[in-house]
Amino acid sequence: HLSIRRQRQMCIRDSPVTGRLFLCSDRIHNYQKGYNFAENKTSMLDLLYHRRSTRKFLDKPVEVEKVKQLITAGLLAPSSKNNRPWEFLLVDDADKLKALAYTKPHGSSFLSNAPLAIIVLGSPGKSDVWVEDCSIASTLIQVEAESLGLGSCWVQVHNRSHDEEISAAQYLRRHF
């Protein structure tokens, strides 16, 4: 059971949020009449052409082996000076996913029905280009999700507000 688990030994409270949340689950719809990328050898361009943001998910957990592959893709991302200024927070608890759905007023409500979210946290203390580095890691996670036949969608949090009083990043820090 994954619940909330850190993949790196960095304190979450010290890490600002990069602004991308990923939700992964098997696709509800198929693109080319049942074509399964995971079972067929597919080029990177094929993955990029067919990747779509998915906001409706099946009511079943993502297999642990697939979650490990997603995190591995993020951990293998290149970064400036190999600083790797990221941390990945896995969320599969239904109540926590519902809390994530309220991170910002628009564009995050579909999180409440997702079986998994990967919160990508970045550390400006480790790199002056942490946003770019974490964005690369986020993109690789999303492309790996596509290669595994999983749907995904990112939610922009960096420089967004939760409400008139606090930012979306502050909201996440309070709840996670």
C-alpha cells in the first residue's frame, strides 16, 4: 500500500512545489481502436503524438510495478549539474486525493477520482533552475505513463492561488 511515501530523504516542508501533479490510471478510452502501447514496441514520437491529458480514471489502483517505473523515469531525468532538485510524493489515499482536488479553484477537481497522484516537489536551494529540472522530470513521468498504457494529466500549482489568502503551494504544504 503506497499511501503517502517519500522517494527521497528530503523534508517535504522545506520543499516548494514545482507546480505539476500527475494522476495515473488505466485509460478509460483507447486511441487507435484498442492499440496498446505497453504491448507493442513504440517510438518516442509515437508516444508523444498519441499522449493526451486524461481527467477520467478507472476505479482501480495503479499496480506497484508501474508506480515504480513512473518514479524511476522521474529519477532518471537529466538536471543541471546533476543536482536533482526534486522529490516525488506519492498519494493514493482517497481522502488525500480529495484534498488535492481543492488545491486551486479551477483545473484540479478531477484529482478526487484519481487512484494516484505524484506530487513533484522542487528545491530552489539545490538549483537556480529547479523549475526547469522538475519540469523535465515531470515530463518523463508523463511519457512513461503513456508507454505503460496509463492516462495522466498535470495540474499547474507553481505561482497559482488556492484562494484569496494563500497560494496553491501553501495549501499543499499545509495538507502534505
